[in-house]
Amino acid sequence: MIKEVYASEETVALAKQKACEMLGAEEKDVEFEIIQQPSKKLLGVFGGKPAQVKAVLKESVASKALKILKEILYYMDLRSLEAVIISEENSICNLKIIGEEVGYVVGRHGETLDALQYIVGLIANDKNKQNDFCRVRIEAGDYREKRKETLEALAQRMAYKAMNQGRKFSLEPMRSYERKIIHSAVGEVEGARSWSEGEGKSRHIVIAPQNKMH
């Protein structure tokens, strides 16, 4: 895929248009450098110069994030792991780490993976000249999907237990996205409800029968 071209035309606007056609991209996805401003011919006959521009295809946040992630894995001495782009749309880019040693980047309850995701997203967006924030999500093997299934099963199990025993139960502290999974799963159990209590790292979920007060 061509990422850089030079184009010449009568005007800068036409040179930019030509460069975009050569790259097969829209102008918003290209960075331009004006190499030469056009000048008119003397007496309409002598001299004169066309406009010349250098056009470079902008690198997507997903591509930047992938490079950063691969570099971090390299310096973590996890060179057997592979990182790939799964998708990039609606201001969200999904990356995935694959390999037998993938457990090393997960950590306890995904803490290492979350930290890695935060760092990669922060750096990738900081280098984004378009100033269009793109949320970076990183999966390691099938960890997040399995963790989601585990949390949903836990939520429903505790919801039914709370209703059967007529009392509330507190779960261990969790990060915000995990609490959202629990709340959503409990919401599907008729007669049960949940809410969050505590601050910071101590914030946790309480599951109780629908008629049980806080």
C-alpha cells in the first residue's frame, strides 16, 4: 500500500486532490507538505512553475497502538507473543495478544492487562495529531470473554442466593467495567437488584432481594 506520494498541478488545491487520488484516500486522512508554490508564466509564455506537494497517509491510532504494544512486549521479554489488530471503528480499536505465554500479560484478575491497555491507549492518543480520541481495547487470548462469563455466572448465582435467603451479599472489590457486567447480569434476574458501595479500590457491589433496603 502506497503511503507517500508527490504531486504537481497548476494550483495547490489541485495538487492535493491529485495526491489523494494517487493514495486512494480522502483529504482528511492525508497530511500535506507544500514543496513549491505555483508561479505564473511571464507574459503568459516564459517560466512559471506548478504547485508541488508531498502527501503522506496518516497513521491510524490502531496502527500506532499496535506498534507501541509490540514494543512493550519486546521489552517485557515476551517476544513469543504476537499482537494483531482485530478491528477499528466507531472510535474504538481492538487489539489482541496471542501466544502460549499470554498469561504473563493478564495478571491477577486482569490487572496487568488493564494497565497495559491504559498505557498503550494513552501513548497512542497522545501521538494522534488528528485529536480524535480512539479508545484502545486489548484482549489477551480469550481472557476478557471468559472473565465476563465468570462474572455473569457469579452475579446470577448470588442474585438467586440473595432471594432464597432473603438477605444481601457483598462481593469483592472490582474495577468499574467488571461492576457494569455484574449489574447488567443481576438486572436480568427478576426479584433481585444490585448497587455499588465504597470508594476507590474498595468499591464493591452489593446484591440483594428487590425489596431489601440499602
